[in-house]
Amino acid sequence: MPALIRVGAAMAVGLLGCVSAIGAQELTESQLVEMIVRDGAQARAIQRDVDVVRHDQAARTVLSNPSLAFTREGAGYTEFLQVEQFFPIFGSRGALVQAAAAATLAAEAERDGRLWQLRADARALVARLLAEQEKLDASVITVREVERIITLLRIREKEGEGSRFDRVRAEQELADARQIALEAAVSTAEVKAAIAAVVAADTRITRVAGVLYVDRDIPAIDTLSSRALTTRHELRRLAAASERFRLEADAARRARLPAPTIVGGLKRADGATGRESGGLLGVNVSIPLFDSGRREAARWLAERDRIEAERALTEQNIRAQVAATAEVLALRKEAIRAADAASPAGELTQIAEISYTEGEAGILELLDAHRTAARARMRAIDMRLAARLTQIALERVVGDTLWP
């Protein structure tokens, strides 16, 4: 009976493992980025901001509701039933409609800019995950290499050709390599947690498939600057906001022009021949005597001047960011090419193992060679990650995809 219980428990554990594996998935870099930008909670929140602005602006363009009044006078008999309706006849409502459309365009440009920033952040997260995966794989390779050396040292020690010091020193190196592998695993888990915070709640990721860095040609700085000035969503937002403030100033002036309020209704009162009924018609007109709308219009025009100054400053910053990021990317490319042109780390370990086998080098030199090779692999990953992040940064400041 206990044996059956153990078998049942083992089957249950295996079934849970299968279910967990089914829930998790391996995605490509582009798939994961699209999931973040399309289905993530942050992306949904960004999308809703435009709806809020659109409905808020639409509420400003609705005609005011009519008012209904009933009056009965007690001195004699007099009743009034009247309806009042305000009519903006000098184009103030049309100006507000145009200003609302410009405000909606500005909100849409801001939405697109935030989504582009979110996409860049998502690509940077995925690039870090790819780098951490490579570091974890590289650290596992180092652990296996040191374990292989320890196996050989034990055989040599057993046969009397090696020393206990060599084995103990290699075991200490193995402990250090395993610690590095553990830190790489922790870093990978931390990046996965950061990605899990911006994807759909039911998404589980085991691994991301993709290439960390691909060498790309950098377009000319003048080309990049011109492209950035036409595609950056911040500039679109500022242009739409500037137009909105101009229209708001026009609407503020028109709103103070004489506009009629039509009054119509019925009247019943005691007359010489009894109670009589009749119609009621009146017109109320506002007179812009004390408030002509100039102050409100001046405020909106001041806002427009501020936006235009901010727009000029943004264009200047964009040019500087494009030039600086492109220069950094060029330097990182050259550094990677120089590192690739150097002798591979694998050759160093091969020479060290041959020298150790022939007695020309000791265990310290052999382990130092493997440690140096491991650091070189990690450094190469860091260099490629830095270059990849710089590519993403360049696309971020340009505001468009530069490479497929």
C-alpha cells in the first residue's frame, strides 16, 4: 500500500509539472514585444487616455440645455410658462469644435509617443533577458569545463600523477563558477519578473529566442535628424497643442460677442372680458461691456508662445540626442569588431590544457586560463548588450524603426 501511495504521488507531481510546462511558453523577441505593447496593462492604460480627452472636449461643444420656467402671480391671476434657449450665432461653438479636434490630435500624438517609448522599453527588457540567458549559458559551460578538469585531476590523483592540491584548488574554482552561474540565474529571473509586470497576467515565459546583437549600418546623422524631426510624436503633440491654443483664443473672443437667448412661451391672465391666453416671445442679448474676451484670448496666446518655444527647444534636443547616440553606437561597433578580431578565448584554454598535460604549466595557470576565458565571454555579452541597447536608444530618439 505505501508503494502505491508513492507511485500516485510521483504521478501527481509529474502531472503538475506537465501542466506548468503547458502554461509556460517560449517566444521570439518580436512576439514578446508585441504582447507587451498590445496586451499589457500599461499599454491599455495609455490607450484609454485618448478616450478621456475626446469625451472631455466633446462635452465643451454641446449646446446648453433649454430652461423651462413657470410663474404664477397672486395679485390677480397671471401665469407664465416660458422656455429659454441660448444660441451662439457668432461661431464660438465652431471654434470650440476645431479646438477640441486639435486637443484630440495632441492627445493621440502623446499616446503614440508613450506607446513608442513603451515599445523601446520592452525591446530593452527583451535584450537584457537575451543577454542574461547567454550569461547563464556561458556560466554553465564554465561550470562543466571545471567539472571536467576536476574529473581528470581525480583520475591523475588516484593514479599518483597528480596532487591533492590541484584537485582542491580546482574544486574551489568550481565553487566560484557555480556562484557566478547562480547570480546569472537570479539576474535572469529578475528580468523575467520585470517583463511579467508589463505583459498580460496569464503569460508565463520560459525563454526568449532571438539574437542579442546584429551589426547594422548607421545612417548619416543629417538623415537621422531629418527623419526624427518628421516622426517624433512629441513634435506632433506640440504642433497640435499650438494650433489648439490659437483656436481657443479665437473661441474666447467669439464667446464674448453679443449672443441671443430666445425666450418663448405662454401667458394667461385676467382681462376685461375674463381670462385670456397669449404667446410670449423675447430676446435677451449679452453685451460685452466689461469682458470682451481679450484677457482670456491673451492667456491662450501666451500658452501658444510657450508651446512654440518648447517646440524649438525640443527640436534642438532631438538633433543633439541623435548625434550623440549615433556616435556612441559607432564607438560600440568598433569595440565589438576589435574584440572579435582578437584571439578567441577557446584557443587560450586549449593552449593552457596542453601545457598542463605536458608539465609546462601548473594548475593555477590552467584555471586562470579558464577564468580568463569565462570573463572574456561575459565581457563579450556585455559589449553586445550595450551595443544593442544603443541601437534601441537611437531608434527611440529618431521615433521610428531604423532596422527590420
